Amino acid sequence: PNRLLTRYADDLLGRGGAMVDAIDAIGRGEDCWEGVAFDLPARWEP
């Protein structure tokens, strides 16, 4: 998630930093570049 946009949304919604804290907990994640194939299964089984 875009941290800056999330901070703006957090401020507008009066969340007190909860949304920013949530994306901090998620972490940066992985880059996904245009044209790179990935697999998204139709069904998810834990």
C-alpha cells in the first residue's frame, strides 16, 4: 500500500493512525513488475 495515501486517508477518516499502523504491520511486500507472470488459484485451501 502507498503509505502517504494511507496516511491522508487515515487523517481524513479520523482513524488516529490505525490505518498507518496496519500497513506498517503488513510490511513492504514484494515488487510485481509489469509483464511478470504469477499464479492466482481459483480456490484457496489453507
